[in-house]
Amino acid sequence: KAGVTQTPRYLIKTRGQQVTLSCSPISGHRSVSWYQQTPGQGLQFLFEYFSETQRNKGNFPGRFSGRQFSNSRSEMNVSTLELGDSALYLCASSPWDSDYNEQFFGPGTRLTVL
Amino acid sequence: KQEVTQIPAALSVPEGENLVLNCSFTDSAIYNLQWFRQDPGKGLTSLLLIQSSQREQTSGRLNASLDKSSGRSTLYIAASQPGDSATYLCAVAIYNQGGKLIFGQGTELSVKP
């Protein structure tokens, strides 16, 4: 099976712009989660989508949003970018069909805000 | 509030040594615990997952243990190799919080030839 894919891999934006990141989960996986990774804060949970519904949300401002499509692909959007949004954004997918819900991560999207 | 701590933050060992990485968590009501490896600038690679009902899992030279009552997990790496150099992260999943993982800050491992 192909792994989790994320596009684009790298992005450079300026403050005030918006950005959309995409994540394609492993085939058959219904849960997609998003994380932000920075040197200072480490890995922080943004939100999780399951069967097109947001199931859980972290402590991020409303500028961060996401959605999931019927094929389980997910997008996250960040509006009105700030310098502090520069980070590696990772998505993870999980089957969520048994007790063994191992999560698999994509390679990430490196976002730089200038 | 669940907090995950990893000690040490960094570790440097000569090739061939056996080593132990530590992970502790404050709330024992976890669903599972997962160990990951991250190479610089890359995504996370899943190493081992331990269900809350399990005590340990093994994969090749890796062995992970879980003691829920004390809020601790260890990752044992046998006969370390330079290729094991990476940051190792542990993460816990909590009941009734779906797929949300709470991560530790990681242990940066360097194995010297």
C-alpha cells in the first residue's frame, strides 16, 4: 500500500496570505489527523477528521481549519498567516476499524512565512 | 491534563551499545502508546505500538515496554548502529479523544561509529 502523502512539500508565503495543505491517507484509512511541529513547542495536535466529520480539535485559533472529503483525503487551511505559523505540518492516518489503531505519518509540508 | 515527558533529551553512545529511552505520562487512562522515529526534516516513522492491555512489544532490535500503573514506557534498542541516529518520540492516545496523540518532546539519539 502507498503511504500517507502530503502536498506540497514546501511552501513559502508572506504574512496575511492564506494557505491550503493537502493530505491523502493510506487507502482504507478513515481517520486523518493534523499536527504542527515547531522547535519550541514540539508536536501539537490541530484536529482530527473521521468520516468527513471533525472529531477532535486542539487549542489553535480559528484561522486554522480543515475538512475531509468522501474519499478520506483531507485539507487544512490557514488564513491570515503569521510569522509564528512557520512550521512543519504533519498529517497522520489510521484505519480506526479495530482496537489496533496505529497511526502513520506523511512526510510533512514545510511552511515558511516571511 | 495529560503530559508526556521524555528523558534524556539527548543521548550520544558508541556503536554497539544497548540503550534505553524513557517516556513517562501523567494520566494512566491511555488507549495505547506509540513510539516513533524522526529523521531531521522528515515525517515520523512508526516503530512500535503498545495497547493499554499489553506489557511489551518487540520488533527486531527494538523492544518497548509499558507500565500503566506507574505511567512509564521504555524503548530498548539493542546493539545500536549509526543508522539508528534520529529523534525518538513517544505519544499516547487517550480514551474518548479519537485519534489525538499527545507527544513527548523526544530524545535525540546519536550513535557514533
